Amino acid sequence: MALISLKSFHLCSPGAPASRRILMTLSKSLSFVSERRKPQSYRPTAVRVLCSKDKCRDVFCRKNHVQLRMRSLSVHESVHFCGDTGSSAKADERWMDERVFFRTLKSLHTSQEIFKFLRSLEVMSDIMASGALQRISEVEVDDDGLKNPEDVLENDVFRALCFQFEFESSKLSNSGLLNALQALIKLRVDPQSTLIACLLSESEERLANRKLTVDNLCSLGESLLELKGPSCAMLEQIVSRMQEKDIENWSPREMAMVYKILQVVVGEREQYWDLLNRMNSATLTLAYQLSPKFTSVILNSLVALHQTQVVPLILALCKHSVKHVPYFTDDELVSVLEAFLFFGHREQIFTEALEKHIPKSIPTMCPETVSKVMQYFCQKKILSKPILDAVAEGFISNADSFTADQIAEYIVPFGTLNYLPPNASSLFKKLETILHTRFSQFQPHALLNLLHSCVLIQRYPVNFLPKIFSPFFLQQLQAQPPGLDRVVASQLTQLFLTVTLECPFYKGPKLLPKYQVNTFLTTHCFLDVHLFKKVKSGLLCLLKKRMYFSSEVSTPYFYTIDIEIKLDEEGFMLPATQCEEVHTRIALCVDGQNRFCVNSHNLLGEEAIKQRHLQLLGYKVVQVPFFEVESIKSCRRMAEYLHKKIFPHTYGHGC
């Protein structure tokens, strides 16, 4: 372990050649990001750096970085690694216990407080110094980057720490070296600076010499992912070293970090599959110990690595995610929900935890997270009234700041789940206002999904349909993936049918026949084959002959009817093939569980609009929902049930 002395290291006077060399080297090593976000690209830019005696020279740095103006450091502002100080009695007197140091450090909440604290110390270890840098990164870095660049990067104590970490890197402990590297990356130190290059070089040498522990390897891997991304060659070296380690002794943090590294280096390479399989087995026993962050990281990695075969591990992680719901950050919750969607898993207790936590958290959640929550409930067909009501309130209050895609993602689930919140009037008034002012911002397919979801719940966007049915918009739909496929054409056709049946006052453009489908494509409401056979058997028992009903009947109105029965004017049944003298058409809707929201008797929007339209087209719609017949076992009792549903006026009087 290297030691740092705050008072024993003296620089020569600014005019001395040695001092000038030190300052010029230091100015080369300390270039930092000046903007509050990580640079997306680097292009060399010549800038001027002021050296001692106002002499100037040009150096190359990178775009979005600036060189600091260096001044000579005073005795009390310099730090020094004192390799021989730690053994002296005098050093022991000046030494602060590390536990006390880190406890004090944790109580400080600004960089200035931390710098003041460091000035009060005479000697500290490299681990303490790197810990100070890490604490500075914790209090000064947010999602937008470094909050107060000048206060941190131009502070003399900070510069002196960086100077010592660069020029004494070989004397650092593994933890001191890697913690400092990690902190400096978070503080947006220029990746091209000699400071970072020196620390990376030392790290690479120790990696090659097998001097790093599992914890060290994880810290280095995390830094490399942040600094260089998944293409960094050193990541593969780290994984190779990990294969030599005993997985059973890894901590939750180490396990999560290795998953994160494997996520970007495995690909199709078989040499890492054995390590991944061993990790999957070990993680199953660790699942209950995982923090919200590590649970999210591992689930995200399992998705990226397509680990669909590790069902016990996925179930364990999903189960243990429940207790973390109130503590997930927005990004962590998004990763967990994406994993649940990817693996097709649904836990009732997880839904209950979301229903308890999400409604009160929506005002502080970022829109992307709320969109993912809505996507989860929509795809899982879960009707959560508390969450949908809270989302509606949030939309009314904040929708002006949402992107066009977010607006669609908020609204579409209401139509899919066939639910109108208590404030539906205000909700759709807000939506209409936004569409009037921002119509051109919506991508064609997102806009179509949005307007189609509105008609599912009887909210009619008649003011916007002329644009939707225009040749220009249809060309836009066709030009963007997935183009005018059957799903898109079904949505367009259903919009057209809706305004024809439900908005007779609409006089705008119509949808041209070439864009219409012959039969709607159902995405959720497929026929329940088992229930269908059960109903047909009961119907045959009731009607005696198969000729009196037909099944899966295509209509001229784009819908397919599950079972159709025809009656003449006096109410007598007609053969299914007869087309003359038909007075009444009965449409039996055999609604299995997949046509309802999960654990609910609420029809999905897709089925609700179908039954509504069939009624408007003159059919007598008779619903046969699964929950009414699932307890019926005999064919005779099924026939009695159908008699009462279809012919209620003759039930009990014989027929």
C-alpha cells in the first residue's frame, strides 16, 4: 500500500527548470470533460495551455475537453506517496484509522467539504485517497455529468491527487489503483489523458501477471465498459482470468459484474459457455442475497445472453424481485420488466407489489419508465386500475413534456385493455389538444396505433381521420417498417368500419378498397379450441342436428363469427346454408380466457369492439364467456345453459 503525505512534499520554485517540467507534464496529464455529459465522439482539437512564467504551447486534446490552467502547488496543497513513511513512529502518530476516515468521508456531501477534510490530513493511504475520489464522484456526478466542473477539476488538492496517482502508479495497491481509475472515469477525466493511460497500463500489466483478485477484475471490467465499451480487448482477458477462479466463493457484486462483462464478450464463442453455465448454477443459491441493482443487472444479462433454458434461476430472480420493487431505480425497474416480458413470466405477487408502489411513484418517475410499466401491463393483459388511473392523472398533468412516442405508449394500453379511467373526459381532451398541436411529430405507425386504440374504447378521432386516410399518410406507412402488413391494414380497416358504423356524421375521405382486408387479423383474441368444442357439443345436444349452426363464419364486414344461427321471421331455425328468408342472425361469441384481461371478466378492446360492431350490423350477439361454463361438465347441462342464453323466452317451456 502506498502512502500519501499532504505536507511533506515540496515543489521547487515556479521558475526552476525541474518545476517547469513537472508542471508541463501535469498539465498534459490533466485534461477533463468540461461539458456535463460524456462525449460521444472525439476529434483532435488544438488548445493552448498556460505554463509557468506565462509561456504557452499547443497540445492536442479531444473535443468536449479542456486543459486546466496549472499553477505551482504550495506546500500545504501538495500530496506525496511516501513509500518509507508508513514504518516510522511519526507516521503512526499522524495516521488516521481507515474506518474513521471512510465514516467521516461518508458524512460529507459536497466536493468542497471533502477537499477541506483532505487538507486537514498529513498522511493517508492510496486506498483512502482513491476512496476520496470515489466519494467526490458520488456527490458531484449525476445523470447529466459533472455538476460543478470548475469547483472539482480546478481544485489544487484534486490536481495534486491526480498527479501522484499518475507518477506513482506502480506503487499503488490493486484496490487503490482500480478504485482511482473508476472514480476518475466517472468524473469524466479525458480518456486520452496520460493520467488515464498510465493507470490503464499499470492495470493491464497486473492483469497479465495474474495479480488481480476477482474483486479487482470486476472493478477493472466495470471501468473498461464505461471507458471503452464492449469492443475493449482487455475484457476477454478478464473473462479468461475469471475462468480460473472459484465461482462458489464469489460475492453477489462479483457475480453481477461478471454477468455484465459476459453479456458483451460471449456472443457465439463456446469457450465461455461452461463459465456461464457454472455461474447460472451458483447464482441460483445467491438469488435471495442479491440487491435491487444486482438483481436487475443479472436479469438484463440473462436476456442479452438468451438464457431461456435456466427456468429455475429466472423464477427465483422473479420471485425475489418482488421485495425490491419499492427500491428499484427507474433504470433497474425497466430492466426487470423487460426481462419479465422476454421470458414470458408473470407473478401475481409481483403485480400486487407494482400496484402498491407504482401509483404513488408515477409523479417522480421518468416517462420512459412509466411507458415500460404500461407496456408490461399491456402485453401481459393485466388490467390494473390503480396504475392506469395514476398514469391517466400523470398524463393530464405532464403530457406536454412527453415525446410523441411516449404519448402513444401511455394511451395505447387503455384501448388494448378496454378501460376508461374516471377522468377519461379530461384525458382524451388533453390528448386531442396535443394531437392538434403536435400531429406532425408522430411517426406514422405510432400514430395509427394511438388512434386505433382510441376507437377500441369508443373515443373517435374524427378530426384526424382525413389525414389518416390520405394517400400521403398511407404512403408514409408503406415506406416505414413493417409497412402495410396485415396488422396495419386491419387497423386501418377497423378505423374505417368504426366511423362508418359509429360516426355517421363523418363525411371525410374513406379508406380505399385496396387498403382494406377481407378478414380482421386478431392479435389477442384467438379461439379457445377446448371451450369451442365444449360449446359445439352442447349446441348439438340442444338443436339435435348439426345443420342448424355453422362455425367460424366469415362475414362481409371483415369479422369472423365463432358460431352463427339463423332464424326466420317467426323465430324458427333455418339451415345454416340457407340465405333466403333470414330474419335474425345470432352470433355466438365463445370467449375463452385469452379474450379477457388476466384474472378479470373485462373483455379486451379487440373483442369488445367486435361484439359492438356485430350488434350495429344487426346481429343478435350472445356471449358465452369461459367463467360461466367452466364448471359445467355434462353435455345435457351445457345444452340447458345454451338454451337459456340463446332462447331465453322458450327456456323452461320446452321447444
